[in-house]
Amino acid sequence: MSNHKNKTNVLNEVLNDSFFLFDDLLEKHRFRMKPIETGRVWKIGNGIARIKGLPNVRNEELIRFSGGEMGMAFNLDMDEISAVLIDDYQGIKAGQPAWRTHRIMDVPVGDELVGRVLDALGRPLDGKGQVKTYARFPVERPAPAIIDRAPVETPLQTGIKAIDALIPIGRGQRELILGDRQIGKTAVAID
């Protein structure tokens, strides 16, 4: 009887170990389905695509069209969205699919960009190959806190004696210029 109990215990251990291994293998090799939200272009014109079927899209999220063209969602209604088309939209037709990218418009940043020419999405236009940077920043992001900004230390000479004497402006500083029409606000700001 004792021999039978030992064999049963050994068999239980082997079975438990086997089931544990099977569970582990199943977990590692489990096929995980990833849902892809797809909509359809129903109207297009003047650089704007109207898309139905993307109810969860976020404002300013990038939308990919079937030809690889990109757009940015900007008008979110209950049953449709409007997307500003960033790429050439001649290939986009009504009825074509459009997909969410789950990405807000961002661009590469870093020293690797010095001397490079990029489009609005950060893709190279200069024929020098892909841009390899380690960081991307969203195009629309909050400004750094005042304490984190470099101090304004260098004066900016406008060449207009009254402004330079009464309202000194620092290089890098923002300045509001108020006034009536046709009095030269733009000339002061640009010249």
C-alpha cells in the first residue's frame, strides 16, 4: 500500500509540474489580438476629410489613410470627425478606410537635426536618409515653467529711441504691442 501511495504522489508531482509548464508555455505564446479602430472617408475637399466610424479618436490625433497619407483630427462630432490633411490628398477618395494611430502630432528633437530639412511630421525632405534622434516632443505642449527658462539678460535695441529709452526690451522676451490700425505696430515688431 505504501508503494502505491509513493507512486501516486510521484505521479501527482509529475502531472502538477507538467500542467505548470503547459500553463507557462501557453501564457508566453498566447496570441493577443489588438483591436484596430477603422473608419471610412465619406467626404473630402479643400484639404479636409470627413470620416465616419472613429468614435474614440482624440483631438489632434494623427489619422492614417489607406495610401499612407496622414491627417490630424480636429473637429470631433458624435458620428463623424474632420481631419486636416497633412500630406498630398489627391489619392484619398470617399469610401477609403482611415485608421487611428493613437499618436498626437510630434517631431524629433536633438542635435541630429542641425542642418536637416524636415516636413511637419518630422520626415526628412533633404535626401540625407532617416533622422535618428533619441527624443520626440509633441508639437503642442505646455511651455516650460518660468523658473526653467533661461533668463533674459541681453537688451534688444529696436532703433526707435522712445521705445529703447522708455520700454527696454530684452532679447528673447515677449512684448505686447497695442495700438490703433495703421500706426506702425508691425513695423516696430519686424524692423
